[in-house]
Amino acid sequence: MVYQQATITDILNKAEQGEDISVIEGVELLAQQDLTLRSAIAQTADRLRQQQVGDTVTYVINRNINFTNICEQHCSFCAFRRDADQPGSFWLDTEQIIAKATEAVKIGATEICMQGGLNPQAKLDGASLPYYLKLVAEIKANFPQLHLHAFSPQEIQFIAREDGISYEQVLSALKDAGLGSMPGTAAEILDDRVRKIICPEKINSAVWLEIISLAHRLGIPTTSTMLSGHVETEQQQIEHLAQLRSLQQTAIALNYPTKITEFIILPFVGQEAPAPLRHRVGRDQPDVSQVLHLTAVARIFLGNWIANHQPSWVKIGLSGAKQALKCGCNDIGGTLMEEHITTMAGAQGGTCMSVETLQEAIAVLARPHQQRNTIYEYL
């Protein structure tokens, strides 16, 4: 135990001196069960957050729009997807999407976050890309001031596959139409052994990394995420972080015009998820203490390269998000207004936060708050 404590202390000292810790050292931190040492890890993460980005806690006024839940894939963690003829399936038309964007603008939103299922019917003139371009163009035509944060790497691959074109053609066309940035969702865990269990029909790790890196080269900023707390090991969690860190290092080394703007942990919510994975995990709601520990280790591992870290208040509640702000996070996320993917899985954090509620949550921590835009510029 003395040796173990000395090892943890050495790793934390290394991090506080500004050095990157290794995968082995990251696993050592993540595997730590001693509550005193876990507290030391959280305190180190909080100090690194302060050094790397300061005390200000940011938030964004945004609206989430899930335009369809009709999806060809069957991920074992997803309670959102439906077949087209299944009760509860939906596919929003342009008028409905514009109405939602109008509501967002009325509350001062600067961002629309838009993602949906992989709907094979989503085509215009026999191809998928024109349909997605229409979504972007309609929003930008009505609200040019809105930043459109949309379409995961999985959706980019789906469009390219459906139309027989390259990822670069898809991304370039969407950017030209007005796409502002891309969510780094569909990452789940970047280990194909895990992906074969939880999302066997999804793109593999290499394709996800390829599309994100291509977006950076083309001038499209992205976020990054991790779906945690299901069948993955601590080693696989840290290796996931290592791939994100390497991706960011590549964008910087090659002087790409954009890079990863933030990292978000998305804990598995199993309450309404398909039974096999839910039973295998044996838990309906995230273990908040585990999420907070991973949050702290992620700051220590990634903070030199990805400075902005955000909790998911939808998944761990506002109380959990406030705790995460003391474990390395510097952003509390967005107002969202609505959210279907996580709430249909049984998450209990809610679907909408007012600006006042977010500001009050930050004020409790005696830290200043600041509205930002999607790419972390203060407003």
C-alpha cells in the first residue's frame, strides 16, 4: 500500500509539472480504489483545470434536435432507435425543424445541435447527401446567425456509403452548405473488441478516427466523447483517451485549421436499454462516483491537449454535473431544450435547463460563469 501510494503521488506530481502521463500511469490512476487517493486524484484534476483554463465555468445556449429515430442499426445500448413501421417512430419534416429552431432563437440560442438515426428513407433525388444538405441549408437560410453543430462520423459514413462518394466529398459539401462543427459522438469506446459487443453494425475505430481527422483538415471543428460504464475495461478507457490525445496532437502538429474543442463523458444509461446489455451491466443508472473518478483522470490525461471538459447533466443530473466541476470540468454544457436519445434510455437528469438554473449551479461553487459559443469563444 505504501508503494502504491508513492506511485500515485509520483504520477500526480508528474502531471502537475505539466508532463503527459502514460497509458500505464493512466490505468494506475483509474484502477485506484482507495478513497483518500481518489480524493487526491480529483484535487489534482481540479488544480490542473484551474491552471489550464482558469476558474470561469462556461455554458452555451443551444437546442438539441433529433430529426429522426428511424435507424437501420441495432446498437445494444440504444433505446432511441425504431423501425419505420414501429410505434413511436418519428421523422421530422423541414417545417417542424424550423419551428424548433425558431423557439431556440427566441431564448437566445447560438447553436443548434442536430443528429438522428440512420434512416435509409432520408433521400432526395435518390441520394442521401441532398437531404442532409437541405437540412443544413434550410436552417442557415432562416437563421444565418445560428451555429449548426451536426452529424456524427457515423452519419458521415452512412451518407458516403449510401451515395457511393468519399467522406471528404460529404464533409466538404456540408461545410459549404453551412455546417459549423461536428459532434464527436458514435465514438463509444475506440476498441473494436468492445464495439463488436455494443455496436457491431457501427463504423470501426479506425473509420471514426479517420473522419474526425479529415474534418479537422477541412476546417470543421469537432468534439470528442466516450460512452463509459458498460463492458469496457479501465485499460480500454485509457486507451480510448490515448487515441483522442494522439488525434489532437496530429491536428496541432500538422497545423490543421481546426481541432477537438471539448471532451465529454457519456455514461451508459441502462434503464430502458435492450435487455442483454442492461442485464450484463446490472445497473439502470450511471455510478456517479465512477463517472467523477473517470472525469478526474480524463482531465489529468488529456488536459494539456484538450482543455475543455464537460459533464453530461442529462445523464448524471445537475448535482452530478456540479460535482464534476470540482473534478476537472470547466464547462457545464448547454440548455438543450429537448433531448431524446438519453431520456428514452431512462436518464433522469431532465431534458432542458434554463440559463438561470445553469448560472445558479455554477454560483454555488463560487466560480464565475460565462456564456460561450460552440467553439468556446466568450460571448
